[in-house]
Amino acid sequence: MNPTQTPDRSARLNMRISPDALESIREAASAQQQDVTSFVLGAAMERARAVLVEERLLQLTPTEVAQIDAALDAEPRVVPELARLIRDVRGRRLNAAQTTTSAS
């Protein structure tokens, strides 16, 4: 859109909600120093973008789904580097706990 153009705001969205829901939305909009329309549109657009990212960018191909299924069905295997890292972290936590306990 050209910066000198104003956005087309001819589309409308109407919805029926409970009085309690409307009051909550009004309070939240006020807390954010927004009008209700801006608040609701912002929240809806944020959610819409998240859904579209999931749908468009995170979809797996049938081959990828098969690879994940095969990996989940396979017997677990030890990754030596990961096992060593886990042992090191557990050892550091144990040492830190012992140091804290003996210092008390």
C-alpha cells in the first residue's frame, strides 16, 4: 500500500457475545489504552498469523511424516555425547546442592 493511501475499511465483522465477555474485552482494551475495535482486531490478527504460520510453514510432507513415525517406532539409542552432557549437568547440580547444604 502506498503511504499516502488510506486503508480500505469497508469490510465489517459483526458478532454476538455475552455481556460479561464484552465487559472483559472493554476492560482489557482500556488497560491497553485501545478502543475495543483496535483491541479485538489486534488480538484476532495475532492469532490468525500464528495459525497461518503453523499451517503454511510447519506442515510436514508425507515423507517427513513417515520419517517421524519410523523414528518414534524405532528402538531408542544412546547418543554418547548427550549422555555425557546429562551426567555432567546432574553432577554439577548434585555438587551445587551439597555445597549449599554444607554451607548452611
